[in-house]
Amino acid sequence: MRYNRVLVKLSGGAIAGDSDWGFSPNALNHIADEVLKLHDIGVQVSVVVGGGNIFRGELGEEWGIERAEADNIGMIATVTNSLMLRGVLKSRGTVDVRVMTAIPINTVAEPFIRLRAIRHLEHGHIVVLAGGTGNPYVTTDYPSVQRALELRADALLAAKNGIDGIYTSDPNRDPAAQRYKQINYNTVIQNNLRALDQSAVLLARDHGLPIHVFNFDTPEIMGQICKGEDIGTLISNNGDILAE
């Protein structure tokens, strides 16, 4: 097994499925099944999910809500999504699922305590991490990398919907765009390829955390990556390699 402990980063859009907003039962079932399959092969799994299916920054701008307040709303949205994901995971499996949040909401979730979260993982629980860092002005990309490092994860699995990796340019606009099989952190940053927020890529680079970008629509892809298959795009300290 290449990776024994990973953090899975999901967007709020993954929960909405084909819709722009809300919750898709099919999408939630797919997420739960894929996370449970990964857990079943012996990988310790933590999950961070965004809140874009409930609230997005552009709404805040449209309504004149200041950035700090909008980010607080978005963090609460991630708590809602995390609780929803826990419910679906529990309904489709027998594994214990713990929601831990950076925002104190003690009646519905545990506070995030790093060593307690690690202990949950060591005991075979799935840990869903909500509330970002508890502070505004960052998207869920940055706390995904931060939490992965705090929990001593071997890699970050950045799940995308309908996108199978990082390309030299936008493949929807440029038919000559090529997918990277492997790409250096610095190339992502210097070329502003927008796979993740630059602050998240910088943090991963500084601590050598591998990031896999892949199409989450493909069944069992996370297990294949953890077993050592090169699927999607790997962001690491190694040189750039284009897919054939």
C-alpha cells in the first residue's frame, strides 16, 4: 500500500451533484460508497468538504456582505455538509464516523483536537473535519492541507468532478491542452494553474505533502491511487511529466 493514511478533499459541488445548489442523494451515496471502500481496504480516512452547495462567496458580494462575515457563513455550511455526510456514511456502513469542527458546536460535533483526531483514525474511525480553520479569509483548500499535515497523512486526495487532473491550459477552451501526469508545486504556483489555492500549494510544498488531483466520478479511484497506481495528476517535488 503506497498510502496508509490520507485526507480526502471534496467540494460542496460534489454533494450537489448535477445541481448548482443543495443536496443530491445520488451524489451523497456515491461519496459515501467511495469513502467506505477506501476505509475497507485498510486506509485511514479523514475528509474535508466545502460548503459551496449552500453558500458561495459571490453571493456575499452580491448582497454586500463583508468577506469575514461571508466566510463565517461558509464555515457553518461546511458543518452542515459534514453532518449530512456522517449521516449517509452511517446509513451505508457500520464504521464509526466522527465529525470534528474548528468552530465550537459541542451539541452536534466534537471540537477539533489534533491528537484526538489521530487517535480516532488509529482506532479505525472515519473523521470528517468541518469549519475550516475557524478563521475567515481562507477557502477549504488551505485547511485541507493544514489538517493533512496535522494528522500526519501520507497524502492529500483532491477529488474533482468532471476533471481528471491538471492541464497545461483550460482543456475546455484549448484543444491542445495536455494533462500533467506529474507536476512540481512550483509549476502550479508560477503558472497559476488553479488546481488548488496557491496558499494551499505553498503549504504543501514547504512540508512535502503529495497531492493527487483526480476525477472523483471514477469508481474506486482513490483505492487505486493508494495502492500505487498513477491516476490523474500528482503534485510533488518531482519534475513535470506530461501524460502520454
